[in-house]
Amino acid sequence: MATCKKISPPLKSFDLPPEFEGLEGLLEADLKAMVGALTQRAHERLYLTRREYKQLQASIWDRVTAAVNDSLKPLSAETR
């Protein structure tokens, strides 16, 4: 029986203004810990399938990354 691997879209990355250069690694490490804790708790309490777990993980990651990017964009020297 052949299985079909679905290629998931890449997770969003940080797009920070130059004033916040060098913080990507720190933010990414904190975000990994936060997303891991949230999805692990949801998996334990809601008995998520592997697919639901991965979807939740990607959704949280993308939304938090987008929120950070959107919040810091106006703080660029170019937009001030």
C-alpha cells in the first residue's frame, strides 16, 4: 500500500525591522517553547490526532509570528 506524503506549507518567519535585528533567534526559541507547551497541553486534554496536532502547531506559530511582525512594523525608523 502506497502512502502519499502531504507537503505542508513552510511556517512563517520573522520579518523584523532593522532596529530589532538580532532578536529573531531569541524570539524563535521562545516561540518554539510556547507553541510546544500549548500544543502538548491541547494534545493531552483533547486527544488530538497527529494531523490535528500538527495543524494546531502550525496555526499557532503562524498567527503569533504574524502578530509580532505586524506589531513591530510601525516601529521602524522608515515609517516614523
